[in-house]
Amino acid sequence: MSEEDKAIEGVDVEISVVLGKAIMPIHQLLKMGRGAVIELDAGADDDAIVLANNKPIAYGGIIIVDDNIGISITDNVKSNLPEF
């Protein structure tokens, strides 16, 4: 292990995944109850956006692993990903 690898070994990074977005009035959001559906601007075959500390770093596809949801990176880290 290099010195650089050792320096970052204990650093935590928060990973988030954005499936899509929706814009709606707050009164509509407040009326939603259990079972309500929010329609997103993404299609079923669209890649999700992977964020590291709220910065977009890659695209990925959603996968199911046992009873968990995961993400499979489909595109390398890019500098032209959208800002959040």
C-alpha cells in the first residue's frame, strides 16, 4: 500500500444515488400519504447518477443483490455530470 493510499484509508465518503427528479408544489407534497407515487423525470432504462459527498462522479444501473438495492457503475467518472 502506497503512502497516498494509507493517508486516505480512514476517510469516509457519503455515497448517494439519484434516480431522477420531480418538481411539485409543496401543498401537493404535504397531501401525499402512504402509497403515494412521485413520478420522476427518468425512464426505467435510464442510468442513475452516483454522488460522492453530493458531487456527481459517475453513472450507474440499479441492481438487486439479495434483499438489497445496489448500483453497478456503467460509465467512468466524468467532469460533465450535472450539478446538484
